[in-house]
Amino acid sequence: MEFVQDRSTKEHFAGDQKIAPRLQAEMMKRGVVTRTRHTAGPHPAPGDMVFFAPPLVVAEAEIDRLVSVARDAVQVVLGALW
């Protein structure tokens, strides 16, 4: 998932806000491991991104938990910004 400050203009969050690392830390607190890429450095899609890599054999309940944890982390990190 890519997180941008403004969906219509695709404006990125300022690098000093460290949105992707903060989301990753919140998900880790809840037992979900992710990979991230923040805005620093050249890349075709330089926004704050969170990557999920569940196993190929994953139960529906596990996907539900993953989505729930991600939603909660977004609320904690971006709740004050939205």
C-alpha cells in the first residue's frame, strides 16, 4: 500500500514524518511483520509504502487479522493527520 498526503495530487508526506516506518512499528507491536519503503531516495514510486507478504497458504481469518492490524496502525499513525 502506498500512503500519500493528498490522493488527488499524489503529494507525498514530508520525509521527516517517517510515515512508513511508524506504520511498520505499529504493526510490529501487534505482531504483524511488514517491509516498508519511505520517501527518501530515487524510485519510480517514491511515496511511503508498506508491503505485505503473507504465505501462499494463508487462512481467511489470518487475512482478516492482517487487514484489521493495518487499519488500526493507520488510525494510530495518521489519525491525527486526517
